[in-house]
Amino acid sequence: MIKSVLAIGGSDPSGGAGIQADLKTFSALGVYGMAAITALTAQNTLGVYDTHTPSADFLRSQLTNVFKDINPDAIKIGMLSNSDNVDVLIDCISNYDVKYTVLDPVLSSSSGTPLLDPRGLTLLRENLLPKVSLVTPNIPEVALLLGINEPSSENEMLEAAQQLRELTKGHVLLKGGHLLGEESNDLLVTKEGQIHWFREKRVKTQNSHGTGCTLSSAIAAYLAITEGDVLQSVKQAKTFVLNALKGADKLDLGQGNGPLNHFV
């Protein structure tokens, strides 16, 4: 029987990130993809220009009707937009039987546009994080989640990841792409405290729009496929993203930071 994965997040009309990237990832990896929309954005490869957030009641209705018919094997949570939506997600995870939940804490766009209000950030930190299986922040996001300066070295990354693990009680994948250097190294700290570094040379391309969405979606898909093997899921997801980055220039789409090639 095919595995099913539900993405919860914002829509990107240009197709490179958000729900659109999630569904492309699920299709490429052979799982059945579903989606609940938290927010609509007006964006393209050059930036985010506007956002619109439907009511939290409508998000609750989307989730209720999916779960009462198709219980997903895993869910991936992306952009939540406001505190009301965070409340809905906390209820959802508490009330439904979800084995694996991956949270990509989308707090702002790459151009600096805030994508979650202050109360929503507090609720996410204090009430949602402890309920997820794995969280995948980048360096600016882990700084916001912990209220610290951005880590500027691998030692500081490790310290931040371990602090975040204490909050979530689950697994933490801290993405190191914002650090300078020829490598882009990510750090997995498991809920048991095991440390795994994933070291890769940077792919020289400006077409990296949706990398974080794609990685977290791929991890969710592989968690469903492998029945919860976190280390294997992260390894396979990173290989998928690496290949999508290497093939991104073949698409030649947009005037700015173009999308990955999910079907390379």
C-alpha cells in the first residue's frame, strides 16, 4: 500500500517553494501527497510581495476532513503565518494519530519578510515543538527559536542544536548553509543525543528557491517509507536535494533565485 504524507503550509504561486515544492517532492519519491493551505503568498523568484491568511477555522476544516478519511503516515509542517494556525496545529497533533511529524519552522522569507507573528512564535516554541518528531531550522531560525545570536561556527551550531533538542524532546536537524565556506554542513542531533554531521560541498547555482521546503518534505516522505528511521531518512533526503540542486540550472526559470529540479 502506498504511503501518504500531508503537507501543511503556504502556497507559492511560482511553484518553487511551499506546498508546490512539497507536492513535487512527494511525487518524485513515490508517496501520495496531500496538502492543507495555511496561507496564500504573492511571490516569485525575486521575493515575497504579499501574503493572505485564510481563517484558522478553514484550516481546521481542511485538516479534519483529511484526517477523518485518509490518516497520513507522516505530516510536514511549513509556514503557519499566525498564532491561530499554530493553535490549530497543536490541537491536530494532539487529537490525531500521526506517527511522524516534521516541522520546518518558516519564520521569515529569505528577503526578510516576517511569516509568523510574535505570539505564534511563542506558541510554536513552547507548545508545538515538544509535539513534533523532528525540526529542521536554518541558522537564523534557530536563533529566533532560542532567542540567541546566530551561530557562527560548527561548535556554536552544536550548542544551539542541543539547546533546541531540550525544547523539542525530538530530533533536530540544524542546517548550516548560512555559514561561510566551501562546504554546506548540516547537523543532526537525535532525541537520544547522538550527533551526526552531513558534509557536502556547496553546489554553485543561484537556483536554490525552495531548498528548505524540499528537504523537510523529503525527510517526511522517507520517514513514512522507512517506518521512522531518522538517520536513513535524513541521508536519503539530503541526497535527493543535492541532486535537485545539481539539476536546477537545467530549468532556467525566473529572473532571480530559481527553483530546484525536483524531477531531475
